[in-house]
Amino acid sequence: MRQTRLYREHLCTPIVCVIGVLLAAPTMLLAQTTSQAGGRPTPTFSKDVAPIFQEKCQTCHRPGEMAPMSLETYLEARPWVRSIRTKVAAGDMPPWFVDKTVGIQKFINDISLTDEQKDTILRWADGGAPVGDPKELPPAKIWPDSKGWRLSARFGEPDVVVTPTPWVVKAAGPDQWWEPIINTGVTEDRWVRAIEMKPTDRRVVHHAVTYLYQQEDAAVLAAEQALIKGKGSVEALVDAMRHPSGQSVDPTEDAPLFSEWAVGKEGEIYPDGTGKLLKAGSKLGFEMHYHSVGEAVTDTTKAAIWFYPKGYVPSRVVRYQGLAAAKSLQIPPNTVTVHNGYTVLPAPAMLENFQPHMHVRGKEYTMEAIYPDGRVEVLNHTGNFHFNWSVNYVYDPDVAPVLPKGTTIHIRSVQDNTAANKDNPDPRQWVVGGPRTVDEMSQANTQIVYLTQEDYEHIIAERAKKAKAATTQDQNHH
């Protein structure tokens, strides 16, 4: 049974301001920085804050993107200083909630502030938010066209764009789901390297995912099912992928998840050596969860697909899997509950990401590895879960968990169904698992790359070699 992923747009609290005061006093904007306690100069926007905004904030805080205001210029940022200070001090912005004191800490999409950057922004705000010398501003960052595809900057124009029938979201009413199944138009089998999804109007979209509907090669499907049941091997599956039988059959399970859009996530980029096979005649089943925003809105959430070159066949197997913390969620009124789930890896594997998913009662989430020899390692933990953001923490390939066959992935979640939870709509309710926002979910949407034993041993050996070289270099340095 597939599970629906639910999200809602994040909205910052607006701060009322009078821009006219700023425009009437240009000399104030150009004032020299003052000194704070201890003789530390007050940071300025031009020299100190603008580079941080470019690096960590403007992906969302620019025209045409999801944030309610732009932070590209001083005049755009200045009216929001109080709000910026509050959000930064609380750790709510930028949206990065993984615990920095435990587990893996290198991610390729890390937008969190360093302690130094956080201190800079807070001292700037507390010091009157001076603009400084405009000559010290960094060059404006050139962003991809918001009306286009973000991944086009990396992969060029998409090879295929799948467009479902538009859906009209009423001005008021309960949550709505739109689930059309659309032909991809693909006429030959091709391996996919990346997928991006894009709503027409982000305000009404909780989440959007696609599922892949296509016949599978009999040999490939049999090898995959044997692997998942612990009776096969990655070697056998890779061999079947390279030498398909030519006999097509319908999948025996629900259509697999193909791509996902949520606040903080646009889609999928497959690691080198992996991908998803999109076959001729395939279809995408869209699943959009909408909510009303006070006016009628028409949305068309599209999916763009980029292919590997013709003839490419991956050497590794990737599977998008929801690692559930519990098969059945039961959360009594006015209680804090803990749920646990366990998944045994049928083959050596690399985990590409940590993406906890819960609803409004979600409080904490932990993913740990229990090795075959009994050792336990916390991979990642978030003790400050935010339902408004479905952050997908993508590991740096150099430190992504590489785990032996038989490792158990333990998922632990904590749900707070009390009045102490400010997001809780009604602590008097008995909450169960389900697709609505008022229901609850608890799973880690994890992309698992299954490895051959040879590949696994090679990665472990290379990492050990790098670690030894780094240790030797450090000892020589000291």
C-alpha cells in the first residue's frame, strides 16, 4: 500500500514597516558602521550580509520563488530585519533542522548557517542593519529563469515534459487529491538521470508525486523481487538489466514512486552509476494533494525528465523506499507517543539521503544503523521537526552511509498530540495514520543504492585509504 506524502507551503510572519522612512533618509543608509561591545565593528549589508543571503537564502527569497519576500537588495531586505533576526535566532531560517551534534554532517545541499554567519546576521540586525559601502557589494547572482526548469542549468533542456490535465482548486473546502495517469510519450527505452517537478501555483500544493506505470522485463522483475525478498543478489539484477529477456510482464506490486515535489525539494537527481529505466509506452501516475487558499486557483504540476545518453546502462541499482517507523500509527489524545520500525537490507547498500516525513504531530525523528555484528550508529536525528518543510538532506557521496548486507535500518519517531505542540489542531482527538494533514505519517523517504559485494568492498577500501592519508597529513602538520 503506497502512502501519500503531505506538505504545505511555509509562510513567514510579515512585519509591518514604513519604507518611506528609509527612502527619506538616504544618509542613514550610507552611515559608517559603529562599534559594538568589545570593539567589534557592526557588520554591514554590503560587505558581510549580502554574500550570506546569496549563498543561503536567495534560492527561495527572490522574485518568482516560494518565499514571501525577496532578499536580493538592501531595500528589499531592510523592512524585514526584525523578522529575519527572529527566524535566524530561533533556527527556523534557513530551513535546516537536522541535529548538528550527532550523525553525518556533510550534505551536498546544506543551506544551514555556520555559527559565524548566524552571529554576523544577528549583530547586523542588532546594530541597526547598516547598508555600508555599496562598492563592497558582491556581484548580483545570476539565477535560472524562475519560469523555466532549475535543472536546465546543469543538464540542458529536458528530454521529456509530461503535463497532466489542469485542476481547479476551489476557494474554500476540504483537502483535494488529483490523480491523473498520463502517457509519457516515450517511444524507446531510456535510462533517467534526473526528474524535476514544478507546480503552476505553489500556494495550493501540499505535495506532488508521480508513480511509474509500465510493463517490466520478466527477468529484471524476477531478479528485483528475489533481491528484495533476500533470495537474490545485486549482481544477478544488474546482469538481468544488461541482458533483458525481452518478455514483458505487468509488475506484481504497486507502481513504484518515480519523483516527488515538496517545499524544499524539486525532484530527483540520481547518483553517478544509477538511474531509473523509463520504457516505451510508459505512463506517469500523478498524485497531487491540494488545499484551498481563499480564491479559486488553477494548477498544472508538470514533470520534466532528463535522460542519460542512448545505450547507457547503470552499474548500480537504485530504489526509492519509504522506511516506516510503524505499520500502524495509534496516537491517543493528550499524549506523546514513540514509534519504531525496522528494515533489513537484503544486500550491501548506500543511503543517498535522510528525509524524515511526519505531519503536524511530528516532533522528533531518528534514523540509525544496526550492523550485523550488533554495533549501533546514529545516522541522523532531528529533534525539531517542522511540518511546513519537507527537507531532503542529501549526503555528500564521500560520507554517505555504506552498509553491509544484513544491516537493520531503525526508524524512530516521536509524535506530540498535546497542547504543548503549537502545530496541533486539536489534542483531544485520537489520531491514526492516514493521508490527510490531520492524520499522521511517520516514514523516511530514502533513496537506497544497492551495491554488488565487489563494489561495496571497493568503496570501504577507498574510504579507509582516504582516512589514513588524512590522518597522516594531520600528524605531519602538527
